Amino acid sequence: MWMTGSSEIPAVGFHKLIDIEFGLEERVNTCALCVTLKHLTPMVEDPVLYFTERLINSSRFGAM
């Protein structure tokens, strides 16, 4: 829901696949179906864990 602004998947599906981009700040664009995550820092030991935690906590993207 946080990614699309929709409470359920439409019967015909979404107009495109969800894009994941990397940038300077974390944000979600519900119209474009795009999530932007911060670039990794060299200190991140487990990138999968790092991005999993970011997505789980993504409901706070707008509050940052």
C-alpha cells in the first residue's frame, strides 16, 4: 500500500513494474511506482539485511 497508494492490487494489475532506484535520499513515488533508496556506504557489511530493514521501515519515508 505504501508503494502504490492502493489498498489492493487492481484487477488488471498496475500499469508497470515497480522500479527501485538509488539516490541521495529515500523516497517513494506512488504515481511512478518507484522507490528510491540511499546509496550504500562502505561500512555496510550485509547489503541484503540493510535494504530489507529499509523497506520494512519504509512507512516512515514521508516522516524523515
